[in-house]
Amino acid sequence: MTLPRALAGVRVLDFTWVRAGPWATRWLGSFGADIIKIEWPEHLDILRSNRTTIPPEIEPGPNAPGQFADTNINKLGLTINVRTPRGLELIKRLITISDVVIENFSSRVMRNWGIGYDVMQQLKPDIIYVSMAGFGHTGPNHHYTTMGPSAQALSGQTFLSGLPDKPPAGWGWSYLDDTGGMYGVMCVLTALHHRHVTGQGQHVDLSQMTAGITLTGSAFLDHTANGRQARRQGYPPGNRTAWPGTPPAPNYRGPTVAPHNAYRTKGGGHNDWCVIACFSDREWQTLVDLMGHPAWATDARFTQLSGRLQHQEDMDGGIERWTQTLNKYELTEKCQAVGVRAMPVQSAEDRVEHDPQLKARGMYAELEHPLLGRRKVQGVPFKFSKTPAEVRSPAPLIGQHTPQVLQETLGLSLQEIREGYADGTFWPKSMPLYAYIEEALR
Amino acid sequence: MTDGTNAVTADRLPGPLTGLRVLELADEKGQFCAKLMADLGADVVKIEPPGGQQTRAVGPFLDDIPHRERSLSFWHYNTSKRGITLNPETVEGKELFRRLVTTADVLLETFPPGYMPSLGLGYDELSPLNPRLIMCSLTPFGQTGPWRDYQTSDLLQLAAGGQMGCCGYDPEDVPDAPPIAPGGGNAWHIGSHFAYIAIMAAVCYRDVSGEGQYIDASVHEACALTTEGAVPTYIYTGNVVQRHTGRAAAVEKSEPTQFITRDRAWLNTTRSGFNLTAARLRRLAEWMDQYGLAQDLLDEKYQSTATIQANVPHIAAALEHFFANIPLEDAWRGGQEIGMPWGAIRSMAEIVHDPHLGERGFFVEVEHPEVGRSFTYPGPAALYNRSPWRISRRAPLIGEHNYEVFCGELGLSKADLAILAESGAV
């Protein structure tokens, strides 16, 4: 029996590229929407040209990067030159039969192409248009551009990560591309429900940088209501809730407790670390019991929270002497068995190969990709009782579905499609056609 | 394009989730998800234990005076919601909760797996009362699996989820540095974002089909999905990324992207090596020359890609010297004006004065009549031109809407409510 899809029948015209936008439409695809990814080979999606995730045995090319393949599952690939009159006319026809248009260009690109929101609205009065520019489409700096790292810096996200008196540690990936993508999905689904209720479409003008600021709310209010400066001694306190020897101040993560830190575990490798947190004196005593009552730990200095906060250096040193005798998974099991909060620091390899929970939940199923072969793919973090979110189809090869989409959605004849290839509308005349496209044109 | 006229008209329109009623039985793990819905117009009824939820005991507090009605953290995460108190472990509390469920579109809960069913309030019991109900359980590890009952915290989720494995320092900056968990409570944000999209997908399905359903959402899985290229790098190349200061964890060592400025603040240039072409270098050098700091970079020899590549360390040193001698504000805005996607590493002090954010209506004044003041809250991530985001009220006081909901909506008398309050049911 085929289970229903939550977004069956919803068509999304997807102009997004790089990471934030494609990560958004990946989720719309997993809910069952039809995603038509618009590309042009002369302006390749950066994820198609970045070589760092191409398997060593695969010949480099736009279909080879693993990161593109994982980010763009559940989509159809259409190549079309929007900068030609014929290409623009067909894009406009696609808009008239779509529910959603989504893009993450800088603020003026769509208007410059002649398909700004005013034009879209004329073509399809109830269209939902989600734009995902770094600074949004209004305001004096709307022309500024961001990538994840600069959006994180400007939003305050970078500042709140690191050790005191050191450079910011920031985020070791484009957190606001992932999260900007999540906001893109949220905007689409919210506007879609609104349209279901009112019959009206709208323009949702998302700003990636601004989204990051909304995730610093406690720090924001501490500044606006209490006037507390974030540039202060002992902040940010690394993995701790407070830095010893500095004036007590909020950490914006949760309650001020100790221990609350990362500790080395057996093996000594780059990711042989665990974290332990005790939220009460009772949890601390349980940890002391578990460590076998070492003499240092029974010192009265550590019995109460105030003492543990003050003497964190000695306490953390003592805890680490114990954690280094265990591997991070043994340690996690021992701690959790008695109710002590502990977890392994997990690398990507750990998550894919060693995490028993992700394995039990089926997070990394395999999917066949026409070039890359059978590979694991990142799954979905929720289980629906009626409309399962799915990993359905591999990322499109560039232009893989151009003939199919044009036939099925706009009713173009094979002859018209061949003419579009001949005149450079569907593929640059200067570039050779892939065999899979020639095959589709026979 | 959202033009000014639209924006003014839109101010009076209802939010996009108007008419959607959400029951929130969520602590720090899920209260942000319900805030996102409430600020977009949903009628979120936050159900706290009698006396208030423990999230009210988390600082910072207004004027640093700890009090359950002064937690700024609680204030931020609970805007636009109504608040009632109810103990679902009492017979009367259960009955009131069941009656509320019949009025709800969405129920979001973050209790340990098995707790709601143990009270007779699992999805299987609630769905017959309201087949259109969408119930989402957002828990640290999901409803099944060997870790489902494990204790957790924001720090623990960021360790297991892979965030810490990517964040930290180059040994040159901090020898033997630990992996770093970024602050701000982001494990709960990540979980709440995924819960939001799951719930809204189910709402959209219900709009069409009329059917509710149950969603089992896992914070751990949400975090495990939020490390960009780390997992694909492993899957496709077998390599594991290493932590670097303030830039992408990577298999190979890369050039720095953070530079100190004259005012002892930090600039982030996004890409290692500045991504320099001859044209970009020329624009940079002309700008640096305005400060008399271009050194030899205006020399014609740099108009060749080969010369640029042969002189990367020299160019990087000239740029580093340039940044160290100009203020942060000049550095990032100057870069943006010549097309560089650069950013200042800002703290709140700089953010609250940003005119761009001001013009986009980001600084929102929220009245708190009890303290006779209003406070500036962060505004919307996105502007909806036909159904605006707004904070409709400050976070609820403990049990603030008990009378309105239990008497006004469920028809209890004041005397009934008093008895229930005295017995600890509400």
C-alpha cells in the first residue's frame, strides 16, 4: 500500500543553489512536493563544482560531488536559460502552474530577470514566493551578500562560541545555511497553510542573517533589558556555564551548573571526547559514586554547586583522569545507566557507523545514484503515523529531467524540446550534451 | 518585492497561522517551536504545572533579581502565548486536558517517552476524542531505540549530534583545545525547527484530507542532520573533518578567515584565501589605497592570476595589516560595498544599533505592565507581506489565562476553579 504524502500535488519552482535554499527544498521534497530544480550549466551550483566530496574513484564533474547528491535528493533537474526570451517565456508558463517559487539569490536577481514578485503575481495570483537573501529584500543593506560564516558573524552566533580571551571559535560549518534552509521550509509551509485557509498567496521575505539573531534571544534581552555587555570577562565560557575566577553572569544555554564540560576519553584521538553535566548536587554525588569515590572528589569543596563552580579547574582535572580510562561509548553507557548526564562527542563517522540510536532509528538508509552508485544518505528526523517523510529519489544529474518536465508539465512536443536544445534554450550550445540527455531526446 | 504600501496595510492583517490552536506541554526542548507558531498568529495555550514551569527558573533575570516572573529566557521563548496551569496527573486535570484536546489543532509535548500514555493521554487515547488532532512528541532521542530514556541537556545533544566535533580551534590558537559547544541553546532551536516543519507539513495535509496524525520527532536526529558537509564528506570520501578556528571544519588544513581589527574586534572573511581574482584584488587594493595601506597591491603585476597565486602569503599579510589598522565597521562594510560577502563578528551591543534591522522592523517593543516598562525584543526572521509576524503579548504570567480558558471556554464556574486550584489540579 502506498502511504499518502503530506504535500502531494504541491509544485515548487526551485531556483535555489549552494546550500541554504537547496536544503530547504530537500525537505519539501521529502514531504512529497514536486520540486523542479532550475539550473544552467554555465553558472554551476557551487555544490556541483566543489570537489571536496567527490569519491576518489569517480571522475570529477557536476554530477560527482557527494555533498550535492545528499543536499538535493527528491528533486527533478531542469536546465533552462532564463536570460533568453524563449527560456523566460517557458519559466513564466511554469510559474502559472506552480504553487511555490523559492530562491536564495541576492536581492535583485529575480527582478533583473523580469520575474519579480509583481510579475509572478500577475502570472499566478495566489503564488507563494519565498526569497532567502542574506539581508532580505528591504532595508538600506539589502544589496549586501552573505555566506553562512558572515551571516553567523553578523547575527551574533559566532561571538557566543569559544573560550574566554581567545578568538571566537564560531561554528565549524555554515550553521546558518542549514538553519536558513529550515526557515525557508518554515516560510513555505506557513504560507501554504495560510493559502489553504484564505486562498491568498504572498511574498515571504526571509533574511538569513536576521534568522540567526532570533536564536540569541536571551542574550538579546539581557542586553536590551539589563544593559549587560556581551564583551565581558569570562564570556563566552567555552563548554562551561561560568568561567572560574570571573564575575558570575548568565550563559544563555541553561542553568548555571558544574560540572558541565568536555573531557578526554581513552584513545586520545581528535574525537575521543565526551561531555558530562551534573544539574544537581545529587547528580554530582552519583557521579562521585560511579567514579569509585576517588579521594579528590570527596573533598568538601565539591559537595555544593558554589564550590564546584569556584574550583572547576581542579574538579574537571579529576573527572578527566577518570574519563581517560574509558572509551566514550563505555563511559556514556556507565553514566546513563545510573542517571548521570553524559554523551560522546561524535564525528560524522561515529554517527554513521557507531551511534546505536541512529542505527536503531534507521537514519542512514541507502539510495542508488546513477553515477555514484549505492550510498548512504542522511534521512529524516521525524516519524509520521500517516504521511511518512521520505528519501525517495537521488539528486538529479544536471539537466536529467529537462525533456520529461517540459513534456509532463507544459505539454511541449519532443520536436519543440529538440529545437530548444538546438537553439541553446535548454543547454549551452558550447557544451557537449551528456549521454543521458541525448538518450531522452531520441 | 514587498513595497512600503503593502507593509503598512499588512500591519493590520492577521498572522498566517491565525485560527490554529496549539496546546503546548513543552519545556526548554520545545517552547521555541510553539513561540514560532504563536508569533505567526497561532493561539498557543502553554500548559504549565501548578506554580509554573522550571523554565521560569532559568536566567538571566530582569535586573538580575531571580523570580519566576522575571526570567528573560522565559520571556523570550514564550511570547504571544496564553498560559494556564494544569496537573495532568490528577483526575480533574486529565479531564480538563481531554476537553482542551477536543478544541485543539496541534498538541506539542516534550515529556519522556511513555509518560503521556502512562497517564492515559497518549495519541491512541486522544485521537478518538479529536481525529483531526496533530500530536507531535519532540524528545531528546525519539520514542524508540536504546537511548530513548537517556538523560540529556543542550551540551549533551551538541556532543552526540556532531556540532562539537566540528567546532573548536587550530592548535596554533589554542593548544590542546577541547571541541566547543556553541552557546545559546541551539540544540533546542534545531529540534524546534524540525518539529515546526513536521507539524506544518501535517497541518497542510490535514487542510486537504481532514485527517490528523502523530509525529515522533527526535532532537538527536535533528542535530545529526545539522552539520552541513561533515556526513557527506565521510560517506563519499571516508574522511573525517578536523576542527579549525572560526571556519569550516575540513579534511585539509585551510587559511584563516578571522582577522583582528584596529578596535580589537574580529572580521570574518568567509572564505579561506579570499577567493581572489585579478579584478577582485584590484577593487580591494583601490579601497586599501584610500587608507594609504595598499602596499604594492596596486602594481600591474597583480593583474595576472599566476602572480596572485605565487604571492598569496604576501597578499594575505598585506590584508591582515590593513584590517589591523582600520575599524571593524569600515572593514566589513567596505568589503560588502565592493562585493565581498564579509561580516563583522558582532555582539549584541553592535546588533541593537543596526539601521538595516531597524528599517526592517526588527526591534520590537513589548509592554510589561506589571513592571511598568517595555522592552526591546528580537523581531521576525522573515517578513510575510499579507500576514505579518507580530508579538501579540508578552509571555504569560503563571496561570494568567486560567479563568479565561477554564471558565470562559470550558464553562467552569469560578467556584469550580477555586476548588481545582486548592486541590492542586490547576
